[in-house]
Amino acid sequence: MSTATPRKVAQPAPAEVATTRPRRGLRASSTFNFWLFTGPFLIGLIVFVFVPIVWSIYLSFFEARFTVTPSEFVGFANYKQILTDTDFRNSLVTFTVFAAFIVPATWGLSLGLALLVNRLRFMRAFFRSVFFLPTACSYVAAALIWKMSIFNGVRFGLANTVLGWFGVENIAWLANPDPPWYWLVIVTVRLWLQSGFYMILFLAALQNIPQELYEAAAIDGAKPGWQTFRHITLPQLRATSTAVILLLLIAAYQAFDEFYNLLSKTTWGQPPLVELYKMALGENQNYGAGSAGAVVLTLLICVVTLLQGKIMGFGRGEESK
């Protein structure tokens, strides 16, 4: 009987434990990278937004004529002056009505464009770019085009030329306050400028709606068109609609460029910012009263925004709707 001597099998050498220290350079420091990219933006936000807001509130309680470093405290006298100013109060009322018209008009036009573009099967990118392109145009340039080319009030203007084909006399669009045709000029230029931007927001929301919802609705017998739009599309756009309306309300009360360039020689229909501009940067340069008016306008925008958000259910969870 033979016995076999077992041979020794070579064992692998134990792996050395890695002792490499983590790199501590610029690339390894995520905190440094975060502040590197957000720091300039945060500094700009503090310097150009937060500091002016705080300083404006401070100036609103002082007598600040021809100076931004006042020393005479007047309390709420500036607020009393601005709230008793007839032009400023009328501008607030006028632009509340203006917001009541321009906000739903822009919302409806933007949503309609988004629905049309979303249904396209070809050249969708082309039409999306075409409708979005006016957003890149300056409000000042657009106002001058509307004033000098389209609604210039003479028979060579585009609007009067088209009306002349139907036997309508020339209309002084910006020079006649009765009837106030200038509102048509302002509304059309604002619709042309901002509808494309909100169309993109609605288009992105439409593309995020699951197609399974429409398929289930078709199985249940829902007709394509108004039924699916009312019961599926519109509820799915609730969050986007709320955000769009909030942005439109803020933009309506902050309107300045087109009004200043279209109606700079008139005294009717001026927006609140134009009244504040004349008060703070006019002949008296009353920075205290102008700052008080800015605070009042900001509070009005906040109140209207909160009420609109409350009505639309902004910020509520799905279970509370």
C-alpha cells in the first residue's frame, strides 16, 4: 500500500491594505466647489437685491430729498403722502384692472400655443423656436416698433393700412385717450413678448403627462378633445398654471418699459413704477416717498400673489386637494 505525500500548494501573498490618503485638492473639496460656483451669484444677490430692499425700507421712514443718507426720521409720513397721492392710487387701481385682463389673456394664449405645438408630428422644434423667439427681444425695442411701425397713427402704419382696406378711417392709437386705444397697443406688444416663454413652460408640462391616462380615458369612452382636456390635461397642468399666473401677476404690476416708451408724453394710464420713477427721480428727487411707494407696491404684489396661491391651492399636497 503506497502512501502519497501531499504537496504544498503555494498560497497567494496577502493583499496589502491601501494606505493612500484621500486627495485634498480643489477637485476633492465638494464644499469648495459649491461655494466657488454659487458664491458670485450669492454675492450679487446680496449686493444688488437684498441690500437695496433693506435700504429702500430704511429710506421710507426718513426725509430723503436729494440724498440717500438721510438723518431726519419722519415715521410713516412718506407712506401717508404716497397713499394720499391721487396719481399713485389711480395707477394701482388701473393696473389691478390691467392685470385682471392681461394675466388670463397671456395664460390662455400660451396654453393654446403649447397645445398646438405639442400636437405637431413634424417641425415641432421649428415652431417652438419661432414662438419663443420674441422673448429675446427687448421691451424697449418692441415698444418702439409697435409705436413707429404698427400703431403709429398715420395712414402708412400697418394697423391703419389694414383697416383702410375695409374703409375704416385712421385711428390715433396712442394720442387719443377717449376711447383708450393705447391699451390695445400695450396689450398686444406684451402678449407678443411674453407668450412664448410661458408656452415653453406649458409645453414641458404637457410632455410630462403620462400617455396611460389618455389611453385609459379612451377605453372608458372619453372623447378626444374637450373631455380629455377638461378632465385630464387641465388638472395635470395645475401646478404649472399656478406658477405661470404668479409670474404674470408680478410682471403685470412691474410693467415699465413699454409704458414709458409708448406713453411718455401722456398723463393717462401710467403704471405705478412710472409714478414712482417721477417721484423719486423727478425734479424733487424724493427718495423717501419713492421708497415708501415701492414698499407699498411690493406688499400689494405679495398680497395678490398669496390670495391667488390660496385660490389655486399652491403648496398644498395631493391629499389635501
